[in-house]
Amino acid sequence: MPRHLHNAPSLDQRPTHTVEDYLMTMQVMERDYGEIVAARLAEMMDVAPATVAMTLKRMERDNWITGTGRKAVHLTATGRQAAYSVTRRHMLTEWLLLRVLKVPLPQIHDEAHGIEHVISPSLEERLIEILDNPPVCPHGNPLPGFEHVVRDWVPLTEFTGGETAIIRRIHEFAEENHDLLIFLIENGALPGAKMEVLDILPFNHTLTIEIENKPVTLGFAVARYIFAERLAPQA
Ligand SMILES: [Zn+2]
Ligand SMILES: [Zn+2]
């Protein structure tokens, strides 16, 4: 059994599906923003703040998190382990849907939520094998333990005009945005695409990149969720 699966919780030790989804979002926040802000959770999970507060209380009672009632909550060791487990299952399921079942990219994130919670540790192990141990999900987000792979990929909002790069990653917080994904597919702005930054208009909150000789304009609100790998300037 691969080393990281040794402590994988069995199906009956797992939190409920709802709690697993909270844990996954929390893990992403902790990984990329350094803290889990309760107010942001309501926004991210698209539920009322009162509902979030109630779920958090339950999660603290069951020892997945600490710090309920304060601005930021923290994952316990068990909570983090459960979060890694469901995140890994989510990402492997996305690959299964895309590669094997040929589900279109804009749908795989939502469809994965229906399947990821019931994948047993042995099925997870099988997926890792069949999918050849992928370091990132189809959107380019890192599986737990592969965070170093994405370290040099920077948000488009950090680029300057004239730079060239390869698009690598559409952040988890943009994955649920179907219209954005359809727009990115139509414009070829997906992981693997080569791009050049044409211009950045801070007063307008937009930047324009060029892909395959076609300009693509993005607002800062979504551009910050698209990451690319800088290419060295040509001599
Ligand atoms: Zn889910
Ligand atoms: Zn994904």
C-alpha cells in the first residue's frame, strides 16, 4: 500500500459528506491563504453564515477543528488528515470522470462531489495506480503531498506586459464557475496553453493575454485564480 494511504480513514470512520466538503475547502484556504476565515467559508460554500456557524460548532465537537467563534478556525491533526483524504479522492475522481468517462471539463468538479465521499481506501489506491499517481487535478491544483509542484506558478495578476508563460492551473475557488470554464475552453486558456501578456489595465481591473494569436481579456477577479509558469525571456 502506498505510504500516504496507511492512515487513510475507512468509510465508517469518515465525517459526513457535508463535513468532508467543509474540510476540503478549509484545506485549500489553509494551503493557499494561510488561515481559515469563517466569514469566507460562508461565501465559498454558498450557504448562510448561521448555517456555517452551526456546522463549525458540530465540527469542533467532533474534533475536526478548533477555534469556533473566533475569526479563524484551525484544523486538528485528525481534521487535516480527513481533509487530505477527501481532497485526494475528489481530485482522483475528477481524472476518472474526465479521462475514462469523458465528462466535459466544466462538469467534472460538481460530478466528483457525488462520488468522492463513497470511494473506499482500496478503490482510491486502484485509482492512483490506473491514473499513474497524478500530482495535480485536471484543473492543475495539487494533490496533498504535491504542493511543491505548483510553487512556481503565479497568478496572472502578478505578470507584467510582454511576459510569456504557460497556463498551468485554475484554482479550486474558480472550478465551480461553469461560465468561466466554458469561456476558458472557448479561448484555449487551459492548463498547457502558451500565452503572452498583452496589457494590464489596473484602473479597469482587466488584463489581456494572447493565446494562439487571439486576445483574451480577463477581469482581475478571475485572473487571480488562473496561474501560469513564466517562460524565460528570449535572448
Ligand atoms: Zn463533495
Ligand atoms: Zn480540480
